Amino acid sequence: MTDSEFNLEPSPRVLPMLGEINLDQWRCIAELVDNSVDGFLKQSREDSPVPNARVDVILPASDKEGATVRIQDNGSGMSVEVLEQAVRAGWSGNNPIDSLGLFGMGFNIATARLGSVTEVWTTRKGELEWHGLMIDFDELRRQRHFRTPKLTRPKADPEQHGTEVTIKKLKPEQRKWLAKTANQTTLRKRLAQAYSAMLRPNGVPINFELYINNKRLEARRHCVWNEDRVVPGVGGASTNAVIPINHALPGRFYCTNCLTWVPEASESEPCPLCAAEGSVVKRQRRIKGWLGIQRYLDQSEYGIDFIRNGRKIEISNKDLFSWNDGEESEEREYPIDDPRNRGRIVGEIHIDHCRVSYAKDRFDRADPTWNEMVQLLRGEGPLRPEKAKDLGFPPNESPLFALFRAFRRTSPHSKTAGAYARILIVKDNNLAMEMASYFHDGHPEYQDDTKWWELVESADRELLYGQPGQPGQPGGQPAPPAGGDGGLPPGLVDNPPPAGQPPTPTPPATALPQRRDAPNLTRKYHHQPSGLVWNVVAFEVAANDPELPSGVPWTIVLGDIPTKTYHYLYNPLHPVFQSITMTPRDGVLTHLAYMTADQTRSSRHTPDIALILSEFRSAYSDENALDFKALPADAAAILVDVARALVNACPQEERPSLFNDLSVQEQTMVMRALAGKKIKPSEATIDGSFLQSAPADIIKTLVIRRPELCFDGKIWDEPYTDLDYGDAEITEDARRNVLSKYVSLVSDAIWLSKQDLSDLGSASKDEIIRAVMSLQLLRPDVEPSQ
């Protein structure tokens, strides 16, 4: 060095200071696993993939002195020269385009975060010894330089190859955290998610095995509907439950020195931004992966995973579900149709060409390639068709919009048969989530969507025939007898007896043919306070079933002794079920409460069966609970469905009259509502779409004034215009009664939609139940278009 030069070698204090950067423990481990994965990727791109590629992570078994963290792999290893460079602070000899990190700054941050001493050993095939070094932060600080001895150790097998990183002298708080079983479980789940694309047998871009404390980590897969599930869409189109993505983008120039996209450059010229020679390359870019629909709803477990070179950088990201026009604050667009804010759109998108943050926890939103991906997946405008139309955007043909349009709803538009199948929704979401836990546990019977589809068909059967034990419904069809297909339409035929809930066995093929499985009641019932678990398979049976005592509405029998599987047998036509206060679900919970009380009884303890029953009902009667938070939103959603159906029933040329025939005061109310939602009135008042945003009282007004648009199968099946008793006065009186009934239902829905928590808390239970029953009756009998 001359007098005219500065020495910019960092102080030895720099490395331990890197440990103060806040990085979650699982991300620290992932940084070190990334180094191994990069070696596998490099070998794969050189057409010499590592056979049986494997990474082992060894975490502390207890919080004690001497505990270590070790990550080792069977990759190709490093030369002495590469090892020396690899651990230098701020250096990365890695190709920043095709790899995850390869030591450098990420290695230094991760190791300094966990402990103060790091050993790295590496060897290549054919070498006779291991080469290593030790980074002791305390020692570096004392000696005031970065030099550390080259270490060697004997090698038993010259064919052995790989790299081993051991972190010693763990920080006390890190050692304590890592030793806890619950934290290790969390860490395993995070790593199973982050590397799931590569932990599968057909991994992308490579496949490798990851072991935590000698236990293989299984990929955390999404529990989505089968790819061949298709639902009908608007205008005869159909939408698959899973949409593949594979889109090539034009190649662009990129500088590997300043890590920046270069608008105008050439591979033969220096980078126009940093002037580096030979750093400009033309990158091939591709967006690939899939978007799909989860088999259950959740308030947090949904969203899109964004992946770079096989590693998930962002998990369950929800950014693409919001609209931002660049001027106003973001507007969430999904989920907005579920009163509990639960979503189910998920996906995995590989964007290897997009930059990520140093912590690898977020893609760079300033990178233009991010915006390219966003436009490809969700289109240019809002997902909401009415909003996009109002802002003048062209029709949206993006994959995310296709899923949004078909599956945005979490409850049926109508009470027509097949309504649940049209949106692939399981009515009992708690049961759907419970079955998802079996899916993630690897239970073979829950890997495809058959069990969930049985629940969809069961819910649609209820729409067709009414609730079990409540034969008939507004359509007038009687409930079919237990056994046979009951005259069900195609797609709603009965399934064979279920294979059973884990660990229940498959019921014998020779089981009574009069029985029909009841998948909505088949599950494991867990009584949390006592720890008792009841495996129950439910069946509808006839009154003369040999195992159902004469005259008894239900019974529970031990169906399979080795697995302690119980059969719940109930006669849906028994008089006890001809009541709104007693259902088959009440029957099974009451019986299980009795069985639980009997099991927990002792000479010193007499269980309280009333308390046990209340605990069972709290856990398993969610669909019958009065959810004060959700009810107003449910009522508002059904009123919008009525409004949409009313507009659809109106001939196109007459739709302007829906607004024009309103009084001046009513039109002012509509305009105020449109202004509040920033909807341009010019088109909305002509095509009738204003009604979906208008005050609910306007909907009621139009039902009264335009009954010919509401009945005789247009919104509801109830006859109105078709009524004819041969006497004008009698006919008109009958029509008034029909209209009065539905106006009353609309009024109940309007009342409920305007209530808040305090209002409902002070209302009488009977009043709330009446409004809830009105919602069920008010739901359209036709399927309104989107």
C-alpha cells in the first residue's frame, strides 16, 4: 500500500456486529442450508448432479454449555482457495443470478447471530483430507486482524465429499430458544415450507433431502382441490380449481457486478452504470408455477408463495389481493365476500430473475420484473369486475381473476341444488380444516380431495331435499328414504360408506345396504378437558335397522373393536328430528357427552354432563351458532344477491327504468351511495348495477314495485304472475300474500344488515333467530350471474 491509498479493510469488530442484525432463527439455519443447496444447483447445471443430495441439520438437544448447531451436506465440496474466499465478510463468489447465496454476507450474518465461533470443513472427491478454518469473533477482535490458520484433518474415505459448518459457543438466548421442542417444531415447519418445492420427489429446480436431528423433513404442501375439479363459469366458460402458470418473458440485460437491470447494454461492452468489464449478461426470464383453491378457509393460511431458485422467499403473501391505482391507499379485494375474512386462494410462483432483500425475506418491489409478474398474474386493473369497468379497464383475462371470479364467494349465491359444488365449498369449515390436518400428517385417505367432495355433495343434497329430518323444502320434493340413490340427480348420487377417519377402518362391504353415509357428522370428536377422543362414522338408517332399537331416533355402537371406531346410526325421519331445535348433530353430541361423562366418572368424581355437552357444542356446533360479527355481513351479502338477481331478471332494454322510475329522493339516496363508493353513475344507472351498491331499502322498493321480476323462477320459485284462481279478486289477494311474505323477509334482512354487535347483544334471541331464518328463505332460488 502506498501513501496515496486508503486501507479499507474492515475492523475485526465488524463480524460480531453482524450478529446484531435481527434475523429469525429459522432464517439463520436457512442461510446455511442455502449454501448446500447452491452446491447442488451448481452441480446440476454442470450436468453432474449430486446423487441422493442430502443436508443434515443438527440442533441442540438441551440448553447446556457446549451445545452446537451443525449443518452438513454431501455436495461436491470446495477447494482451499474457494473456502478462503467464501467466508470473507461481504464477499460472494456466487453467480447472483442462479443461486441462493453461497456463503458471503448471509453466512456471516447467520453464524454471528447464533454464536461466536464457527468451524467450516470441506473436502472434494479424491482428496485425502478435510480442509477447514475457524472463525472466532472474540479472537479476531483481540488480534485485530482477519488472519486465521488453515486446518486439516484426516479423511477415512477418499471418495467422501461435502461441507460441514459447526457453530459453537452459542449465544445463551439462542441456545435456550433452539433447545425448546416447541421452537424446533416451528423451525421444522418453516423450513418445510421454505424448501417444499425442492423436498418433493419431482423437486424444482432440483430435489434434495433435508434432515433435522436425523429426522427427514417432508415438504409442506398446499391442501388444494384436485386439478381436474372444474366449476361452470359465466357465459358457459369453466374454471379449473388449479391453474398452471408457465410464461416466458423477453430476455433482458443484467449486470452481475452492480446487480441491476441494464436498459441498454451489450454483453461485449462494459456496464453503462458501473463500468465493470464482462459483467453484463442477457438473462432468460420465466414465470412459472400455479394458482389454486384450498380445500378449506382460513383467516391467515392462504396467499401466494413466491420462490427464487427453489427457496420460498415470501410465504402466504397477500399483496396481489389488493388494488392500488397509484394515487389512493390500497383497497383489499380478497377476501371481501366472507364475513369472517377467510380466504382460500393459494399458489406457488417461481420468479428466479427478481431481486430479493439481503435477509431473503422479501422480493424487491422496486425491481421492474416484480411489476411484470404482478400484471401477468392479476391483470392491469382491479379484480372486482364492477370496479374495473367503472375505471375503464379492458376485460381481465389473468389467472388470478379467473379464480377470483369463480371462487370469491364462501357461501352459495342461491339455494339451488349444486350450489356448493359450483364454488367448491365445504359447509362445515371446521371439519374441512380438521381433515386438512390429516392431509399434512400424510394420511393416505386424505391426500386427494375425495373426502372433501363427499361433504360438498352432502351439503348439496340438503339443498335438494332439506335438512335431514326435515323432509321437503320450498321446491316440494320429499326427502328420499335411507338406502338407494333416492332419485338424486347426476353428481349427487350416494357414495359408498366412508373409509373412516384416522385411525378408523373401512366399514365392511357387506354392511347394511339401507345405510347412507353422513360425512358431515363423520369425524374424530375430541373432548379437550378430559382428553377423550371418539372416532365416529355416521350413517342415516331406516327405522327397522337391526342395530337401531325400536322407536329410538339414534344410537352409537362400537363398530370396530380393534380401532375403537363408533358408528352413529340415526333415523332422519324420526319425529324427534321434526324440530328446529333438535338435529342429528345435536343427537351425536348429546350421546357423546353421556359417554364422556360415563368414562370420566369415579368414586370421587361425578362429572357434570351439562358442562360436557356445552363443551362439545362449543367445539362442533359452529354452523348453528349465532355469530353476531358475521350475521350483518351475511344479511348484506344476501341482499346484494337479490339485487343482482333482480337486475338479471330485468330485460336489458328496461334496466334504465329501474333507476329512472325511482322518486327524486330515492335517486338522491342512490347517488350518495355511489359517490361514497366512488362509482361513476353514468353506466351504473343505465345497466342497473347501481342496485348492488344502493341502500337496501331501494331493493325492497323495487321488489314491491316490480314483482314480475322477482317470482315465477326469476329470483324465487314462488308463483306470482302464474297464479290464477279464476276470480280476479281472489287471484290478486293471493298475489298480495306472496309479495307480502317476501317483503317481510327482505325487511328482516335489512334490519339484520344494519345491526352492530351492541344492537344484536341487546336484541331478543327470538328476534335474531327470526331474521336468520328469513335469510335462509330469502336466498335466491336461481343462481345469479357474477
